[in-house]
Amino acid sequence: MQKDNHLAIEFFERCLGVRTKVGDKRGIADCHDSLGLVYYDLGSYGRSVQHYSRSLDFRVDLGDLSSESECYRCLGVAYMRLEDTTQAIPAFERCLDIQRKLDNQSAEVDALISLGLAHFKAANHQSAVKLLEDALDMFQHLSADDASAHSAKALCLDHLGAVYSKVGKPDKAVTFYTMSLRVKKDIGDMTGEARCLVRIGLEFLLLDQLTRAFEAFTEALHMFERLEDDNGISICYENLGDTYMKMGEKKQAIFSYDRCLPIKVETWDKVGEAQVLCVITHTHANKRTHTHTRIHTYTITHKHTHSFACTHTHTQTHAQTHMHTHTQKHHSSSMQSKPAAWTFRTQCILF
């Protein structure tokens, strides 16, 4: 894959040279967009920013508002990967302003969610909630037949749930995660359902509603087993182990941790393997109430296509759930001045 990307860079740079010689401004901008996309895929976010910035200069000069907005969006995403919210926020704000001028409601919703995520990353929680709720209100004006709109709505609800979880309001987090769960059931997203159930279970765990947490983790486990998702199965067993410990069921907790451990070994999750071994050792050795709540989270990343993929990450805290944010890769496969149809490419956070 890297070899293909390097070949693509060589091709686009040659193309850029030709476009520059003939003075083709739109072609030059297209080449910079393409190079920005390839460098983003390679993880060279600084180089990606350079090319999108150059493209933006030409888009502004051409008066192409749609492509200009796309450049700002791509810049915002790249800056988020660089963890530079001071640059990402104004980029998303400019993208939002242009989409409002163009009266493109779908793109406006997408920009609101991206901007909300940037504010969440910057710890501007009140602003994040306002932007995400504004986006949520706009979904009622969009076509009910737009599958991408339903997916984006679920993600917006997930974001709101995560914000409220971060600010210490697990009850409100459960409300939004439950709303997201309903949407995912409606669109047949079983993977999304399972992940949402894990999030709900974690909030119930924080609320000490252990029976409901147990039910959520168990339902998620059955879904992950049907999906043959080893990471999901492992996460559920770990969280079930934590739940059993809080219930005082030490034998059941050890059983759950033991079921999780082989998966960690098979998937080469050395950090997770070490953490589970540590917990099992303490569980055998310590008869006191389990005081460590291990929080398991998902990173929903968005490739430069219109589909979503997920990877798992794990954090451990003593008294607080630490939520972090990740951005998605947000680019269309071709940079056209006016896309035929808008598809939601909303960023997601790390749950």
C-alpha cells in the first residue's frame, strides 16, 4: 500500500509540473488536493497541510466556493491529526460559513459535527454540546431516505454521549447513547449496536447500576460473537470481569478475565495482555473490593472513503473516565469542484 502511495506521489508531482507550465489553475489545485490526500494516508499530516493550503489559494482565486469549503474541511481534519485545534477550529468554522452560503444543509450538518468535535478536543465542552445539538436539530430537515444521514445522526448522538460522559454526567450520556442505539438498530448496523451497548454499559458501571451494566455487556458480547469480532469479545469479557468484581463475584470475574486473556495473546495485544494478567493476579491475591475500573474504548476512524472502520484502544483509570479524541480521514476519492451528491463524512471521537 505504501508503495502505491509513493507511486501516486510521483505521478501527481509530474502532473503538477505539467499543469503549472500550462497555467492550469484548477488542475494545479486538483493536483495539490490529491497530494494532500496521499500524504494524509501516509501519516505525513504536515505535508498534507502544505498541499491543501496551496490548493486553497487557487480555489479562492478561482471563486470556487464548494471546493474552497472542501479544502478548509480537509485542512481541519489534518490539523486535528496534528492535535492543533487552534488551527482546526477556524478551518472548520470557515467551512461551515461557506456551506451556509451555499445552503447545503447536509454539508452544513457535517461541518457542525466536525467543529463540535474540534471544540471537544480543545476541552470547550459547552461549545461542543451547542454545535452538536444544532447539528442534531438539523437532521429533521434532511431526507429520511438518506442512509448516510442516519449514520451521521447516530455518530452525532455518540459524540454528545461522550461529551456528557467526559463532563461527569453519565445519566445524560446514557440518554444519547440509547438514542444512537435505536438509530443503529433501524439501519441494521450490528457492529455499531454492539459498540453502543459497550458505551452504555460503561456509563451504567459509573452509575453503579451493575445489573444494567451486566445486561448491556452481555448483549454486546453475544453480538460480537455473531460478528466474530475478537477485539469486541475481549472488551466485553474485560468489562464483565470488572462488573463481577464490583458485584463481589470474584470467581465469575476471574472466569471472565481468563476468557479474555487468550484473545489478547492471539491478537498480539501485549499491553492488554499485561493489564489482564495484572488484574487476574490482583484478583487472586486481593479479597478486597476491586477498586480499578478499566475503561475500554473505541476509535472510530474514517478512511478517505465513505465507509467507517473501527479499531480498539484501552485506557485504565482509578476514579475518572479519560476520554480522548481522534479524527477521521475525511476526503473524497476525487476532488471535484461540485460533487454530484453529498455524503456525510462526519468525524468520530474515541469512545
